[in-house]
Amino acid sequence: MRDEEGKPLLSALLLLGSFTFGYNLHTFLHELGHAISIWVQGGTVHGFILHPFLASYAPSTYVPDHVLLYLGGALIGGTGTVLFAFLAWRYRSPYLMPLVMACAAGLLTTSRWMFVAPFTDVFTDYHSLITLGAPPVVIFLWGLLFLVVGLTVFILYLPLVGISHRSSLVKHLIVIELGILPYQVGARLYCILTADADLQGAVSRVMYQAVALAILACLSKWLSGRIPFLRSVEMAPIRKTHAVVVWAVAAAFIIGMLLVSIPRDMVVT
Ligand SMILES: [Zn+2]
């Protein structure tokens, strides 16, 4: 069935645009989740500080329940993105890949922070929850749930960017590496140029991410070949228009995100 295979570079371009939009949409929804948990406690959110490459947050007035505050991001914002996976199940179009990536990329990156929370002192929502008394095993199992759902959604909808279980492992590797790694490289470059991040640390992080993406590519090929459910979505024909529209929407979303953000140096805590 080689005739249904599109060009890997076009698939990678569509995946990169989808990842760029999805990752940032997830960031916004995560912060919105925190905001909702602040609003239900009668607190006031001063605004949103959103950035594609730096930490995002929603500064607020004091709220009494910090457990609810830290839970809000992943529990409301993160879990909410699963609705996009159901939407894509109904309308199987490459144009829905950015929303699919909000779910897949969001849950996969969140799961990583949940896994490390019991073992490190890095300040995250999940480490804060453990400090407040949440059992580390619960955070770890929550990470496992996000990992399984994120991985399932990612692999299930890869045909919307032109990869199926019949595609070669090389195509899986090319599309997934080129469809995600440039964003990580961009983030590290931004930090080096603006925040004096050290080059050696940035290179090792990019290498680590390249290896993680290679494992993801191997898993997507291997699991889609073995689990019939992961072959439920038909391969979509990918056109240049898909990539152009997705990139335009991603760029507009990031510009909008930066415009609504209050400047970091104006934050009153
Ligand atoms: Zn958070």
C-alpha cells in the first residue's frame, strides 16, 4: 500500500505545526484549570503569563486550598484536552491534529513531571502536592494514566499526519523527530539567547529529547502493529494546505498568547 504514503517532510511539517499549536494550547488550558480552581475559592486571577518557551503561570490573590490550586492545572486543564481526542474520533481530518496534539503532547509532558515529582525537589504542581501530603504513589500512578492515554492518542491519530502502521520505521523516526525536536531546539536556543542558559546543559537536554522521540517512534511503529485498536484511524492524504493552515493558526495563537500576557516584570505577588 505504498501508494497512500505521502512525503515524510510534509508530514513532519504538519506534525511540527500541530505540536507547536497543541503544546501551547495545552499550556493555556492548564493555566485556565488553575484559574478555575482559584475562582471557585473566591480568589482573583491577576492575569495570565503565557510563553511558548518559558514557564507559564496565573498569578492570583491568596486562596485557602492549595491542594485544589495545584490540582487544577492537570485535573481540569489537562484532563479536559481528552475531549479533543473524542472530537477527532468524530471528524478525522488533518486539521484536527493540532487539537489532538494538545491532548497527546500535554498528557505526555505532564506525565514526565508527575514521574519525577516523588524523586526530585524540582518545583512543580505535583511536587507541591506531595509536599502538602499527597501520597507519592498516587502522583506516580496519575502520571502512568496520563502516559498511557497520551501515548494511545498520539499513536491512534498519527495517520492524520500521514503515518500508519504500514509506514516504515524510518518514516516514523523522520516524521516524529523532525515533527517535534525543532520546537525543543528553538526553546533551548531562546533560553541561551535571552536567559544565559548554559550551552552544555541545552545540548544534553536536546540529546535526551532526541532519544525520547526515537523511543516514541519505535513504540508507535511496534504498538500500532500489535494492537488493532491503534489501527482504527484511516491514513489521511496530506496536502500542503493542511500544513500552511495549521502553521498560520499556530502562529496566530502564540502571538495572541503573548499579547494577552501581562509583562513578567509587572507581576505583583
Ligand atoms: Zn500548573
